[in-house]
Amino acid sequence: QVQLVESGGGLVQPGGSLRLSCAASGFTFSNYAMYWYRQAPGKERELVAGITNTGSRPNYADSVKGRFTISRDNAKNTVDLQMNSLKPDDSAQYYCYVPVGAFGFWGQGTQVTVSS
């Protein structure tokens, strides 16, 4: 079955960096675009970044452009999110998503907290 396992979250000071990773299994990873979403308490889940199946044409939410970089390794079935210049507003649960099947699949999420 499809599994997405996120890792790399934690507590970081404003201006700091974190690298999130999502390990995928149960489907042909290289056939699918991959996405990172986030959800803060009391807010809707929002798209942060996406990347095509070949790794070309990454796209980003305006709020993270120039600070976050999405990448993937089709040999390792992983998709990463490098987050630099973190702000308190970036604090959220971060989720990996793949549009497989009728509804897609989500990981369990990893918490990112940006605070001094």
C-alpha cells in the first residue's frame, strides 16, 4: 500500500533552516508529481511546494518563494523540502502528498516550530 513518511521537523529559531524529507513506498514514485503542504492550528491546509515526476518545474507558494527548495531523488523514492530563512509564520504541521488513486495519499506529517 502507499506509504509516505515525513521526517526532519523540529524547533528552530527565526532565520534558521530545516530540511524535511518524505520517504515514499507502495507506488511507482517516478511516475508522480509530489507535493508538500502545511497546516497551522486554526488554518486551512495550504500548498507549499510541488515538483513534477521528473524533478523539473518546481513551484512554490508566494509566501515561501526564494526561501524554500523542493527536490526529489527518484532512485531513493524521496522528496525533500529545504527551508531557509524560517519565520514564525512558517510554523505548522508539514505533510507530504501524492495524487495516487481517486483521493491521493497523505503522510502523517512532521511538526515545524519557528520560535525564539
